[in-house]
Amino acid sequence: MKTFSVTFLPEEKSVEIAPGKTIMEAATAAAVPINSICGGDGVCGKCRVIVRSGKVTAEPNEFLTRREIQRGFALACQTYPDSDVVIEVPLESRVGAIPRLAAEDAARFAPVSQWVGDGAPYAYEPLSRKDYLLLPPPTLNDSVSDQERIYRELRRHRDIPIMQTGLSILRQMPTLLRASNWRVTVTVGQRGGTVEVLQIEPGDTSLRNYGVAVDVGTTTVDAHLVDLATSETVGAQAKYNSQISYGEDIISRIMYANTDEKLQTLRQCVVNDINDLIAALTVETKTRLHDIIYVMCAGNTTMTHLLLGLEVANIRREPYVPSTSFAPVIRAAEVGIKVNARGLLGVIPSIASYVGGDLVADVLVSGMNDSDEVSMLVDMGTNGEIVMGNRDWLACCSASAGPAFEGGGITSGMRATHGAIEHVAFGEGCQVTECGVIGGGKPLGLCGSGLIDLVAELLRVGCIDRTGRFVPEVCGTRLSRDGGQAEFAVLPGSATALGRDIIITEADIGSFIRAKGAIYTAAEALLRHTGLDFSDVRRVYVAGGFGSYLDVRKAIRIGLLPDLPIERFQFIGNGSLQGAKMALLSRQAFDVMEKRIAPNMTHFELSTDPEFMNEFTGSLFLPHTNIEKFPSVEREQRPRVAVR
Amino acid sequence: MKTFSVTFLPEEKSVEIAPGKTIMEAATAAAVPINSICGGDGVCGKCRVIVRSGKVTAEPNEFLTRREIQRGFALACQTYPDSDVVIEVPLESRVGAIPRLAAEDAARFAPVSQWVGDGAPYAYEPLSRKDYLLLPPPTLNDSVSDQERIYRELRRHRDIPIMQTGLSILRQMPTLLRASNWRVTVTVGQRGGTVEVLQIEPGDTSLRNYGVAVDVGTTTVDAHLVDLATSETVGAQAKYNSQISYGEDIISRIMYANTDEKLQTLRQCVVNDINDLIAALTVETKTRLHDIIYVMCAGNTTMTHLLLGLEVANIRREPYVPSTSFAPVIRAAEVGIKVNARGLLGVIPSIASYVGGDLVADVLVSGMNDSDEVSMLVDMGTNGEIVMGNRDWLACCSASAGPAFEGGGITSGMRATHGAIEHVAFGEGCQVTECGVIGGGKPLGLCGSGLIDLVAELLRVGCIDRTGRFVPEVCGTRLSRDGGQAEFAVLPGSATALGRDIIITEADIGSFIRAKGAIYTAAEALLRHTGLDFSDVRRVYVAGGFGSYLDVRKAIRIGLLPDLPIERFQFIGNGSLQGAKMALLSRQAFDVMEKRIAPNMTHFELSTDPEFMNEFTGSLFLPHTNIEKFPSVEREQRPRVAVR
């Protein structure tokens, strides 16, 4: 049978394939890792490759522009060689390049010692604990049962009112105790209000005690490996949530999961993602899966329901009722997560169908629940969530912002990871004079904070007007059209790691304006419901996965954040992940989320709030239809507006 | 091929079998139920049949006397037809006749209202509870999660600090709540210190809530079905513990269970017994297995370890350490017990390797733990156990008594069930003038209390001397010899349901004397260890499965019970079963056993007590070597002793 040779660059790996096979199938055969979120359906657009030589037939798709196709770009899963071909797999399409936080990225997160441990607000008491016990061997005068001997020793150090041990542990216990000469390490895990003896190991293994904190996002899944014995974060990994192939946003995934089988398919997707991340963490840090005892997940309500395989249909139907807001701690294996066979899985409690555990974690990290002053917290995930309150009360709401802040749905958008532009400034005219790239080097794309900067700068220099449309006379040659779509070249191909321009289109700016409008309007609505004004807000905490950098002044200039004095703002980063980590390390922190923050937060449902839609429409300007809401911006912009 | 016809009487069922098959195999083929505890190994002697016609070949065995063989008796499993035969299956050998308490026997147990409920010491709060909830459907103003809606309603009626729900229940919950129009019955079970939502059923099923109390004895397993909604005992079943085929007593079973496989074989034996009893209870009462939510077992430490499949080897080795004394509540299915799939299994906590949950239950039933006065409690199981104490302190010990009080190892012995002589008195000479048979009718054998009466009467009339040997000149023609063994005909075959004499041999009397001596000596040793005297004991509680009747005066006369005023004694029957039932119906009662009785009882180990063996030897007389210990008996016996 005739075959074609497919050679992949830069590896120069070659493989022979039969006609009718795709480049993706050839890549799989050659063990060249190419991104494939949708599994080859041509719907995610993540498997871009460049055909360097040879002939191919490609299915039409919406991800490549005419110009890109002319330049040899193709989707690997939709392209069939018609001759021997040479294929380049660009960095952006490599599995390794997909949101994978390098180990050093863990250091970018604030150390947990600020929150947990001596002198910090929460006591160090990890949810899984290993105690090395030197048990006194039994005698005729001390012949209590093996189980009691262990309980007695554990209770010598700590007050544990309710303790449980499973039958399998009890069955091994007698032989194990005697074989190890009464020197064993007992792992206990907090499970609901009780403490479970999870395993008994011979000898001293007390330093091998790990937990994994996971931020289960709609778009990405982030996992940190935490050494529970030292409180240190020892590894970090992230990847896209593979549920994306079943829908970009929450609603489309809920609609997909209309049978139990499909629901469990989505569960399996995210469980596989978490297992992949955990496997990568163990490789990265040379840790054994067996030593990972606890997994703590934070995420929006739909994500945590899907993780547990719980019914999500009612989340979408009025009156928007989740199956659970306080999911029980279960064995991780019950949903398919592969750690220690008896390891536990906890989920940060949530508030309502569209206000999840991610926000509860944010609140914990901000500390606003312990302050006398009224604070506001804004989480800019795919689902935007806002909290307001202080130590006496908390109120919240949510609004769908779309994935723009995470780089989703934006032509050159990407997550806040290596290669992402997180900061950009224009000089005179519309030239980029400052460009901060995460990890340094040439950029691959724009993350959320880079996008905020970019839109603010485009507005400042007049490249776009207050509606977000390009002003051709200001943009000059940087502006071009590909089909009907106007696009602005932010950086030329020569300055990027892609070999092609990093651009922003008018549609990108439109998505971004809707996202920032949703966030701002939700904040306003929450003020209205609580009878307050922005001037009552003493602190504003900003959470989200858009990078470690946020230029607040620019975020105000485009109307994303309220026009308050700069010193009132504080960026807390990925509070979801940080809160999950705090829970792993401090039972007290978990208790505060479960018993104080989550149950006491008042939730306002904006989807049925008639004023919300009007206010939202008003926010689809830069910064806002009523510029009086942004006096500092008004002062700054007035001369330039006069120029137009 | 040549076959033989085997006809069974009284059914007149016939079956053809090949040569080389046993009568037992023929009976199985004919569906004639014959007892077979040992499974056909010829070691239990329970499958006696009578060969009415035809020729047979029989293996030698130790269960039949020469005279019995001459009269046609044979063991069905050791006998091979050599021609067509007619076989009679006597009542005693029928499966139906084996310790099976008829339904009316349940009534012989004291109603639990004496202990649990209004005006009783323990509050009614069953360990599994069904609440019919009329939930308010969710609205936009009340959109808490489905799980919280249920918890909130449950907590409206009762204080439940910690509640848990398994993933499988959570997964079904949303659909079930909506399909049942928010009217559901929630079953919650107490599990350690937490309460678990065990199931949710549509509509009102709150009256279908059952528990099974099980006394897991070394010799017999007794089960009562309890309606947890009404506190009523609705059914009773019992059978021999099939572990008997692996050893009559605890020690031989522990020795057998020297590999995990054999340990699990023993677990399976008793689990099968419990399943058989539960199946019979459901048939008897037309109850569904699904509606049995909780199984509570009491038994000695070895029996409960074997039930849970826990290592027993260390129970037998000095310093006699059990795996657990406070076994966790587990799902019944984890050990193979077939009730509701999520039903729970609890075990009454124990004290030490040879002082089990049966004794803890006895103490609860006696109420001695709540009294100011010092009481003594004597449990006459295969393993005799003694407790002494009051509300401030409790001390206990154990001594191996053998199965005599349960009818085991006694030629005409049987359990305290239909057909058992529970009371017997002699008139002038040595004629039986009073004979109380459980359930009425002609007797099948002697239960424990009947045996006590019989030995006491034989002693009183002078048929035996104080060493337990027959006095031929008093016994007269009632005494005969079968081989070397002297036997006394208590009742002639014409007066029994067996068609043969009910007898007692000198060996039987010897076994009995050792049993009563072990009990008495253990009680004396416990007094010695606690620095007390029998005169300090204000009440004596007697527990055991030897019948509902106990003639205390006769028990004193033979030296089983101490010589105290009659009014100080109280018979509490099967405290093990009764205590398990109280636990099912009252969480408070279970808590008292777990938190007050079991952990606070001091245990004295007699097997390493050098004085115990000396004292035991002195007790192998009727009533005792030192008759001064029994002044009332001394006064009574003096003239008769003079006659000898």
C-alpha cells in the first residue's frame, strides 16, 4: 500500500502513514505531542501546524484566516497529506507549551506563611497528618486492643473527639504493628467533623505527607503540590480543562450533560486533567502518588459538581438550585482521582449556583471577612463574581464575563503563563515601548492583564474610540483587514515567538468590553442591593488568573474597576488555588470557609434583576456611557475627546 | 446402573440413589431437611436417623452408643445403603427443630419498654431513623442546594451537629426530589459520632424501618427483628453457629484461623448464619430486606472479631490483645451481611480478649452501672464472665466454662428452645414429678436450667454424691451402663418426643461440675481482686441463654451461685440480645455502653492468676470442697450426708 512520509520539525521525526490519515494521527504515531483539546473534531483550533513542504487537503475551519492558510498554517486534525510532507509544530501548539506553569512559577504565588502558621491568622493543622508513634508494646497490665493503643497515643498529643478506622486498616493493623516492632506512622485525615485513620505504615514516614490544591477552572485547571509537613509549595502544573471540547462555557457544558452518561463523561475529563497534573507533579518533584493523601479542589459550582459527577441541570433552570453547596469529603478514588488509595478529596464549599468555592476561597485569602471596614472583592474568572462586606455581613452576586480575562476567545489571547504579555505600554504614536513577558523572551500572546493594558493604551493614544472601534487615521499602517474583520498588529511576527504577528481585532475588543462591563455592572448592582455606594468601599481586592501584574489605573481607565483611589486596591491573584492550599494546611481555615464565610453570605441573583440589563448596556463603553462615574478618567480624557 | 430406593418417614418421600452415596446425600436429593452442622464430616453427630428397614454400612463414630446402633440409630452422613431402605428422620434431627425459636418465643423476652422510651432509663432514639419530609420547593428567594434543603428540614426537628451524605445519594438526590414532588422519606443512621443520610425514598416510607439485634454466640446465633418505628420485637430466629464445624470452642477456632483465608472462612460461616436468620425473619414477618437498615451484634470478643474478619491470633497469645474493643460502625455489606445495600452494622464494644460485648450488654440490661449498691453479674455462656461494681466502678473477669449451660457436650443436652426441659423436680425416690418443657408437649432434651435442676435433684435425693458420681443403691434400675459409661435414665423413651430415653451420664455430670466450678471460682477471684466478700454483694444478676427459668435455690445447692439470700438474685436472660436491641432503639443506651461501661471497666486476667487453679480444684465438688462456703446447703444436706 502506498504511504506518505510525514516529517515533524524541529525534531525531524518521521513517520509513514496511509492516505486518508490526518497530520494529527501521524503526530500521535510519531509521538510528537500536539495540543488537541477537542480530540480531533476541529472545534478547538488548538492544533495549528505549519506545512513547510508537500501537498495537503484541508477541511474548512473557522480558526484560520485566509492569510494564515496562504502562509501554510493548518489544523493538524483537519488536514490530510496528499504527498510526503514536512510539518512544523510551533511552540504554541505543543502540549508542553500549553498552560504549564514551570516549577519556578510556584514561587510567584505568595508563600502561605502569610496566612497559616505562627503569627499568621490561621493555625497550622493540615487536613491530613502523619504521626510517627513509638507505641509501648502490650503487657498483661496494659492489654488494650491494638486500635485503642494507637488512638491513645494519637490523643496524647492532640484532642481528637471522634476517630474512625476502616475495616481494611483494622484487618492489617495487628500484623503490621508487630512486624514493625510497634513503631509506625499513622496517617489521619480530617473528614467532615471526624478524623479518619487513613493508613498505618511501618517506621517513620512522617515527612512524606503531601496534598494537592487544585483550582478547577472552567477554562484551566491549576494544581500545586504542597508538602504538608513543611507547608511549602513544591510543584506547580496547569493545563486547559479538557471539558472545553464539550463547550467553552458553563452553560454549554450543562446543556451537554443532559444524561448521566454525558455527565460522567465530563467528570472523567476533568478527573483525567487532575490526574495528568498530579502525575506531572510527582515526576517533577520525585514524589510518590502513595504519599499524596489529600486533594482539595476549589472551583465554581458547576465545575465542582462535574468533578463529583453530580447533577447540574438544575443549576441552569430557575430558581438555579445546585445539588450541594457543602459537598462531603470523599475518598479521591470514588471519582477516579489517583493518589493514595485511601486519600481524601475535599471541595471548598460554595454559595449558590453561580457563586462557587473559588469565591469563598478568595474571601478567605483577602481576609475581608475579618475586617471592620467594608471591602469589595472582584474575581474575574469566566464567571465574574463580586463580594462585598466585612466581618459582620457578606453579600455576593455573579455575572457571566466570558473567558477574555483568561485569554479565551481573543485571537492572540493566552493564559497567564510563560510567554504571555502581562504588561504593555505605548509610547508616542502607537508603538509598543514596554512589553512585559512572563518568564521573559519573545511573547506568544496576550494574557488578561496584558489585554487590559493594551485596550487602555489603545484608548489613551486614540487608536480606538470609546465604543471600542478602531480609528484608522490614528492606527495608520498597523491596521489591516482580513476579510471583513479589522485587526491591529500589536507586535510584528519578527518580535514574537510565533513567527507571526500578535494582533487584536475589533471583535476581540468587543468581547473584552462585554467582559469588563459585566464585572463593573455586577459590582454596581451589588452596591444597589446593599444600599451602599463605591465611596463606602474602603478596600477592593482583585482576584483572577490573569497574571501577577495588574495596572489598576489602566483597569479604571477602561471602566473595569471603579474609580477609587489607587491605594485602596489589592491584587490577590489566584485566590481559589491559594484558598485551597490554606485549607490543606489549616483545618481552621477550612472551618472558617465552611462555617463562617459560605453559610453566611447573602446571594443576589442578577439574572432576574431587571435593572441589571439596562446598567450593563450602559457599561459597554470605555470607560462607561456615563463618564461621570469615572471622574479621574474624564479629567484625563477630556482634551483627547475634544480632538476627535 | 443399579440404584437403591431410599424412603424417608414420616413424609414417605422416596428417592433413587447410586451405591456409595450416603443417606444424607439421599435426603438432600429428596429435599428432606436433616441437620448437618459439620457438613458431612461425621464430627457433629447432629444428623441421627433411624433405619426402619433395609441394610446399611456405617462408618464408626463416637456419637452413637452400641445400644442405639442396635436400635437402628445411624448418622445420615456416615451411613451407606446396601439395599432399598426406609429411614425415619426424628424430630431432633430436622433442620426445623434445630434451635429455632418460634415466633411466640419473642414474647418470652422482656419488652424493651422497661428500658427504652417514656419513663424508662433510656430515651427512644433509634440508631436508624426515617423522617418523612414535606420539603418546601425551591424559589428564587430560597434556592439553597438540594442537600441543604434536606439537612435544614431534618435539623428543624432535631439537633444533628455532623451530617454526612455519600456520593451515590447526592447523585440521585436532585432527580428523586423533583420526581417525588419534594415529598421524601430520609433514612439517617448513627455512625460513630456522625449521622449519615443512608437513603432517600419517594413518598412516606417512615413506618418501614427495621433493625436486627443479633447475639453472636460461640454455640448459637440468635436474631430478633425489631420494628424501629414502634420499638416492638416482631420476629425471632436462632440457629447453631456453623463455625462449630471448625471447632467447638473459641480457642480451637482461633487456632484454625491461622491464615487470612481461614479467618475469612470463619467470617463467612457466621455471616451466612446471620443472613439465614435475617432471611427467615423477613419471611416470617413479610418484611423486605431493603427495609432493614441497621444490624447490631453483641458477642464475645472472638466472635465479633471473626464476624468482622479481624485477626484473632493475638487474642490467644499472652498478653491477650484484641485487634479492637470499639469496632467502627461499618456498612453491613462490607462483611457480606445482606440487608439494605447501605445498611449499617454495629458491634457492642468489648472489654478485653475474653470479656466481650455480650457482657457489656448484660451490664446495661441489669442497670448495675447506675446503682449505688455493689452488684455482681454472672453470664453463663460457653465463656463465663463475671462483673462486679456499681455506678462508680466496675471490674470483670472471665473463665472458660464450656458449653454445658447451653446444652452443648451433654448427651441429652439442647438449647433453651421448644422441647427443652427447663425445670425438673424429683418426688420421693428418684422419680420425676415435675417436668417443665419449653413450649409444652413431650421433651426433646435438657437445656441449661433443666440441667441445673436435674443435678441439684440428683444430689438432693442421693442419686449422686458430692463428687458427682452415681450412687447405685439409690439409683436402682434407673442406672445402667453402656460400655464403660454409667448413665441414668431421667425419662423413659415413652415420655419423650424422641422415642428414646432422656439420659444423663457421669461424664455429663463431670462437664457440668467443671462448668459451674469455673463460674463460681471466677466470682470468688474477682471478689479477692476487688477486696470484697460475697456479703458485700447486694444484688446478683444472672444472664445466659439457658432458659427463662432458673431455680436459684438449686443453683446454690450445687455451688454454681454463691450462698446469698434468694431475694438478692435476678435473672436477666439473654442480656446480649436484649442489650443489642436497646442499642438499636436508643442511641443513649449505645453511648452508655461505649462511653461509660466499656471504657471504665477494670479487667482481671485469671489465666495468669496462680490462685485461680487452686480455687478451681476446690470447686469441683457439689457444692464445694469447703461446704462452709455454703452454710444453707450444709444445714440442708447434713442429715443426708450422715445417711451415707
